[in-house]
Amino acid sequence: MRVPCCKKRSTDIPPPYENLIPNDTSGSPSTQTSDSCSSSNGSYGGPTKLLQEDKEPWLDKKQVEEALQLLNIAADMEKTGHQQCIALELYLFGLEKLLSALPLSTNDSVKSAVEHKLSMFIDQYQLKLSACAHGLDSDDHESWTSDDPMSLSEIFVKAAVSSAVCLKKSPIPHLVTAVLGHIIAMLQYIDHTCRIRKHSWQLASYGVYTAIRIDQQWQIHQKVCRLMYTGSAAFLKAVLAYTEAPGYRETKKSSSQLA
């Protein structure tokens, strides 16, 4: 009995994969993000287009990671409610790290993009930069810090943060790094010319060999073991005698009773 073979019809061919994807992607997060970016840019499309064409990496990943760590620490400190001043300083320092991660001095496209975003932020929240040209005013800073009295731990944390920021902005780390680099290079040059490590290794190995020969000849390790045993026994007997002997008050009391 023959089984009739089924011929493939044109209707049995699966549709192309493009037809399976819905055309309406307005609700997807990626579309919303792209729409928000395009709406926020508006007529501003030159630097973004140049950044899309530039394939070389231009973002400092290390600076971004440090900025995120500072922002997380500031958020955790702000949740406590008692360290808002320090949290604000850490938050502003994290923002400074984020801006430092951008090549503002070498890439004009990134610089114009940041300028446009900052101008939009200033217009949106009506910020006044005249009072903030040299940082926070002393009156505002005093009004911020004088609301809640800081404890000793908060003062210590604030001093540590300020010292770390000042140290980072000072040329001390670069000077220390340069000095250490020169010292290491000088030591390597001296070792290369005089072969100090080689001679030291030879001297150490000769000293160990000589010590082994002297120990085999004079049995020094046995004498050292006997000395250690005698010393430990004397120490234990002295401790027992100290605990069993009467004290100063007891002897004075007994002598007064006999008198």
C-alpha cells in the first residue's frame, strides 16, 4: 500500500521573520529613550552626529566608576538624614568626576554637547550662576551647615573628605609618583651595574651553607635546644614560686602580729 506523498504548497512556507516583528514599537524602552534623546536635542544634532561617526573611545571609564561610587556613597549618607552636608559635597564631587571623564579640552563635539545640556538645565531650573562663579557663598554654606549641629564623627568625615579632595587637586601625588619612579629607576640601574641582587643571593647561600657545616660539626642545634629547655623550665618554676609565695601585705601583717 502506497502512502501518498504530501507536496509542499506555497502556503506552507513560513513567513519571513520581518513580518513576525510588530511595527508598533512605541512602547519599548529603547524607542522611548531614543525619542526622548531626539526630542531633547531638537535642532541640536551636529555634535551628536559627529560623535556617532567617531568610533574611537573618548570616555574615561575609571573616572566614571569613581563618580558612580561617590554618588552611591552620597545617596547612602543622605538616607541617614544627619550627614546631608557631607552627602552634598560628595554628590558635587561625583558630578565633577563625571564631567572630568569627558574630553572637554580635546573634543569640540563633546564640549558643545555638554554646553547645550547645561544651558538647558539652567533654563529649566532657572539657576543663577553669578553667585556660584567661585563656588558656594559663605553665607549659604553657613546656613546649610548651621541648621543641624554636626557630631564628632561627622566633623571627622568632613575633614577627611576635604583633605582627600585637596590632596587630589594638589601636585603632591604626582610629585610622590615621580620621586618613587626615579628612586626605583636608580635602584634598578645600580643593581644592573653592580649586580647587588646576585651578590646578595650568593652571600646568603654561602652563609646558610656555612651555618649548616658549623652545626654539623659542633652540634649547635642541640645546645640551643637544651638552653631553651632550661630557660623554659626556669621560667615555669619562677612563675609557680611567685604564685605560691606570700605577698608584701601578707608578710607585713604576719610580722606585725609576731611583734
